[in-house]
Amino acid sequence: MIFTDTLPTLLLALVLSCLSLSPVLSEDTVNLTEIKPSNRSLISPETGVDYTPLQDRLQQQQWQEANETSTYLILKAVNRDEQGWMSGKDMLQLACWDLKTLDGLWKEYSQGKFGFSVQFPIFIDTGNKPGKLVASYFYDDFGTRVGWRKDDQWIAFKHNLIYSLDAPIGHLPNPRSEYQITGGQLNYTALTQRMVECRIVSPTFPRRQTYNSN
């Protein structure tokens, strides 16, 4: 009789204890399934390159240091850090994980203003195509739109870039730190091809506007 009398009380206590645990279990589930990119490991499983230094500079809005760090990390990811330069062919060997991480960090900490995938629509809109140099003047138009050209000349990238959020959309990162007469168009065209191959961007091309002379 004692067991029968206390059974409802025990069942009630069990139900209440389960209810009190529910919020905790829900929070744990959210934390496990909604991991932000900034909280994941930033060491590339493909190249072993650690992108934590880039994240640190972007978090502190050290845009110049972040730009230079990006250039170095790309070189390191394609095994060209000792040479200090790379070709378009080298750019096509950049691991997708690394390229996605670089682009994602820039977009995250600039609130979507900077990043390679931010530059891509401007590249396409000015008549350029991934992996194919259509015409130098199209690439010049792209350089002007993102602020890499001034007075019809390519700027000295390292010293004359605008290292702030006041810069034009897509101004950073710039994959070349030195002056280039052609703005590094062959390397950048290869970079856009790699972005398409890695499915960071869509390879769709908007139809350029034409005008009827009649």
C-alpha cells in the first residue's frame, strides 16, 4: 500500500525532472549543429596551412595586415612561399578548402563588403570570363570598379590600396602585393576559374546590354 500511495508522487517528480532538462538538451543541440565558421578549425585538412592569423587580423580590422597575410597564405598553400610569387597555373592548384576559407573569413569580418566572391560579380559584369582573358579593357574596367586603378593607371597595390571599410565594394583582398602594369590579370583570371571549379560562385554570365541604333 505504501508503494501504491507514493507511485503518483514518484511519477510526477520524474516528469518534472525531464521537463527541467529539456532546455539544457535543446541548447546543447543548437550549439552542436549551428557552429559558426569562426569557431571551426582553421587548419586546412588539404594543405596544413593555418588561417588563424588571418582571422585574428580581420577580427581587429587590420586590413593591410590581413591583405598581406592572405597573399602569403595563398603562396604557402600552393608551395610558392619561398619563391614569393606564383603563376596562373599555380593559382589553379589552390585547394578548394583553402580558397573557401579565405573568402569566407573576408566576407564574415567585413560584413560582406570584401572577399573574392564579392569581387566576382563585378568581374563578370564588366565583360570578363573566368579562366579566359577576353580583352584587357574589360579587365581594366573591373580594376576601376573595385578601386585598383586610378587616373587610367593601375595603382601600386601594397601602398595605395584603401585599408578601411570606406573602400569600394570588393576592394580587398588583392592577391598581388606589388605593382603590376596589367593588374595581374592572368593570375586573377585563373583565380576566378578556380572559384568556379570550387563552386564558390556560379559560372553564369549576365547578358551585356545592347542598344538598338534605330
